[in-house]
Amino acid sequence: MTIKMAMELYFCEICRFAYKDRETAEKCEDWCRKHKSCSLEITKSAVGEIKNEK
């Protein structure tokens, strides 16, 4: 048996990490924009990321 669960994810538009909630994605995006880097404290709650297709 296969069970598929739909989950809404929110993404940081800068680093493309995915989060379960909008608030964390916004915090990540704000951090990335301000510091030009990722915050380990924020990204530890990421549930995935979007890979660039080439």
C-alpha cells in the first residue's frame, strides 16, 4: 500500500530551502538577503530544497 500525503511547503527565494511554515521561510529569506549567507539556526528546520535545473 502506498500512502501519499500532500504538504504545503514555503521556500526561501534566495537559497531555495523549503520550510513547513511561512514564518520560517520569511526569516530565512530576510537573513539571506541581509547577510548574503544562510543561518545554520534557521536552516536546521528546513525540510528540503529546490535544485536548479540545468
